[in-house]
Amino acid sequence: MTNEEPSPNGARHGVILNSFVFRHSSFVLIDRHEAVRVNLPMQLRRLSIALAVLIMCAGFLPGQTQSGSETGIEGVITIDPIRPGPVRADAASSPLANAVFVVESQKGETRSFTTDDQGRFRLPLPPGHYKVSLKGKTGGVGRFGPFEVDVVAGQMTTVQWRCDSGIR
């Protein structure tokens, strides 16, 4: 639909409604939405190429991570029995939650870790032989280590240690 209006100097200007093209004497203004439609296929092509490159790079990352993997120990520490009285053979162990353990190397260096609510822990360590025991436990009832573990280069050593509460 065209509407022509005379201007003060007598020239006619065309206004095309519903198509976003406006004409004024010597220039044409095209709505930005029309320009986007022209460039949209090119933008989609660039986006698909960038996405393909990103997916290819993501495919290589797991291989890189494994070759430079962490070295240390990880695992779960449980305790039983948790109630006094006879111990049943099928009794389940409970996680030793929020307990602080000391890790001692053969050179006498020490580090520590704290178990979480499920008795799990993870501690990066250099390769070597270590003794692990409950911090501050020097004697008395119960057995909370020392547990011995060998850490091998390039891998996390997984352990499951069971502490004895000494309750009978």
C-alpha cells in the first residue's frame, strides 16, 4: 500500500506501509530487521562452525585431563560397632564423619585431612609410602589406625578403611 504526500517544495515522497522501506528523495532506509534476515544465513553458518570447533576441543579435554591426573589418596573411612553389645556378622558400618586424620610420610612430613559427613576424603600427595591415623589418638579403647598406604605416581589410590570403636 503506497501513500504519496506532497512536500512543501512540491516533490512527492513515497511511503510504503507494511514493508519497512522508506524512501526520501535520494536515499533509501531499510529497517534493521530486513538487514538481519539477509545476514542470518551467514551468521548461522559462522555459529555452526564455532560450535563444531568447540565440540572438537571438548572431545580432546578428557584425554588431556587423564594424562595429567592427580596423585594421592581418596576413599571412605567407616567405624563399627556403633552400639554396645554383641556384634552381628551382618551389621553395617557407619561412616566416620568429620574426623581429622594425620598423614605421615617416611621422611616425617605430615599433612592432614577431614572426612565429610559420609566418611569420604580426598588428599593430593606425592608418590610414596604413608601412615594415616586419627589426629590426637595416642592410646585407649578403639583402633583408628595407623593405616598404611602406598601412593603411585599418576593415580589416586582408593582405600576403604574400617576403624574399631572398641565398644563391646
